[in-house]
Amino acid sequence: MDATTNEVILDVLKAAAAAHGVFEAEELGGAYDDEWPEWYAAHMTNALAALGYRLVADGA
């Protein structure tokens, strides 16, 4: 059975959260990342593309 959109996004979001925790710890020395939304967006975009997904607007 194919994953639902919600399941795909949830899986990619959880993976981004885990990866971002490592990024904050290792790259930022444990500091809070004020630019986390940008980091998550880029990470999730790359992860979804690697899985073969892309966003398409209605009518495109």
C-alpha cells in the first residue's frame, strides 16, 4: 500500500528533526538555531526530491 501524503511528510519531518538536532549539537556547538525553518525547509525539500516527490500546483 502506498503511503499517504501525511505519512510521507511526517516521516520526512521526523528525519529532519533528528538531523537538525545533530546539526545543532555538532555544527553549532549546542546553540539554538534561529534559522531552523530555513534549515528544515531545505532538508525536507532535498529528502522529498530524493524520494521522487515534487510539489505541483493545481492546474500545473
